[in-house]
Amino acid sequence: MNEKKKIVIIGPVHPFRGGIAVFTERLALACVEEGYDVEVYTFTLQYPSIFFPGKTQFSDAKAPTAFKITRAFSSVNPFSWIRLGWKIRRMRPEILVVKFWIPFMGPCLGTIARIVRGNRYTKIIANIDNIVPHEHKPGDRPLAQYFVNSVQGFLVMSRSVMEELVTFNVYKPHRFTPHPIYDHYGPAIPKADALKLLGLDEKVSYMMFFGFIRDYKGLDLLIKAAAVDKIRKLDLKFIVAGEFYSDAKPIMNLVQELKVQDKVIFINEFIPDNEVYKYFSAADAVVQPYKSATQSGVTQIAYHYNKPMIITRVGGLQEFVPDGKVGYVVEPNGQAIADAIFRFYDEKKEEEFIANTAIEKLKYSWGVFINELEALAAECK
């Protein structure tokens, strides 16, 4: 690229935390690495506190320095949407990327996009994680439709989301490209060192459930798997590393009921970016027992650390984990998950899966993602 083109990105980034913010920051960095002049506009207020299920929306980490971040709009203040829309409209970037993941954001993001389109120059691309949320609420579809109608093209990261997008009667350019690797958490360290840092017994094997805990992520299925006799007999424990975003009581009651307190280690807190490497380095494999899913950033962190995965056959998850090659794809029930866990250890699959993971992850580069973004923008009118 001989001269720098301008990309503006709208979405959650620092000081906000969580998977969507992590993705948006990494996308901005990838654009910088490809030679773009990048600015990111984020929220002054993302969620009103009554709508946020966690302990805090904010990160303690340092802000990225490779691109400019401006907190410019509130999800519930239409005047801020109008101001930002006009600012970007006058700026005339070549591309505006709008991160969309929940219908609640449809009015603010859709209004900004509509205003920017008025310059008849900027190509407005929606990068969509979910168009229909895992946990449905009244009004989701019209809010999402308002946003869908406002942009010119769609870059989605799972085929299941692509199929859902069609139900909104969208006849606009759209492309599928897989969620790229999360490669910014630092390198892996030896398993023994990670276990020591976490204060865990090096003589025990560990599998991990990682990320925010919500009902659709199926932690109850993993608890049931832990209670299966052949899993009880393994010298194995499950690390549950992530903050509860749903009521913790049913899970804790299930742990007590099935008497698996000795099998599950709860780290009920948000895992900061600079701590992630310890948990992934410590685990033999990552378990994602989801009941519904599109794509998952956890999968792409696991790939970065060459970790085998056991996932459930739901939504778009299975698009990214070849069964029997880098892990196992099973039905979403406790017995099937237990069978896969037992097979992993009984057949000593860890070394084989690690080698295959190192090869498989090569297709999930940020360079490929940016190429698809540019090709999509070229198709938009």
C-alpha cells in the first residue's frame, strides 16, 4: 500500500473489557500492520449498569498505543450518535467497520452508520459476531433489522451466522471468513511452570473451561461429565476460569448434588489479558460444552497455545475444530463429553492433537481476515 488509507472502527475497546473488546483491538492492530491509518471510536457508556451482569465493564490493563481511541458515544444517548455520525461523515474514511454483537446496540450503531452513508464515499462494513443472540429477548429482531438495513456489507465469522443473516432478507455483499487467532496474550510456558504459578498440584491433570459463564455455555454439562464414574476415577480436575454472568447458584448446587467438589476448581473472576497464558499453558485441553454457539474467541486462544479442544456439535463451533484431528466434537450432553475426555487420556491423544493444532491454526491469520475485509469493501456500492 503506497499511501495510507483511512479505516475507522466503531466498537468496544479499552477501557472496556471482554471478548468483543479484545477482538476489536486486535482488528485495529491488524489494520495498522497492513498499513492503514486507523482510528477507533468507542463508548462513553456501553451498558447501563442495570443491564450488565458482571462485576465491572472496565479493564485494568494499559490502553493500546498503536492506534487512536476516542470515547465518543453512549449506547442510550441519541445526540451522541448524531454527533459521531456527522464527525465520521465529514472525515470520509475509505472504510468504516462497525462491530455488531447484540441487538441492544442496533439503534445507536445503525443511526451512526446511516449518517455516515450520507457522504456517498465511505464503505460501511458490519463485522457481526451474532445477529440473533443466544439468549433471546423481546424486540431483538426489529432492533437487529434496523442495524442490518443501515450498512452496505457484512463480514461474518461463522456459517451459522451467515445463515441467520439471510433470514433478515439481506441482499447485500457478504463474506464468511473465520475468526482469526488471538495471538496477543503472550507465549506459552512449560506446563509445570504454569501449574506452579497457579498453585496447582503438578501430579494432577487439568482440563479447562474458560471465559464468562452464561447458561448457554453449558457448564452444567461439564459438571455432569465430571460425575461420570470413569471420569471420577481419573486423576483429573477441571479449571473453571471465568466470571459468572448468570446465576451461580444452580451450578454450585449441581456440584454439591453430584459430589464433585474435589473435581472442579472455580476461579470466579475475569481473567486479565496478562494472566491468560498461565491458564492455557496449565491445561491439557480446553472444553467448550456449549448448548448454542456461533464462533468462539476461546477456540482461537486455544489454537494460539496449541491446545486440544473438546467441543459440542452446536452452531458454528464445529466449523473450526476438526473432529479427531485437533480434538473431539460431541453431542451436547454430559455422557458424550465424559466419553471424549476419557478417550483423550485413555488413547494418549494430547501429543498428536497438539501437533495437528499447530498446523490447523495456520489458516486463521489476521492477514487473510483483512484481505477479505478489503475485498468486501470493493464489492459494496
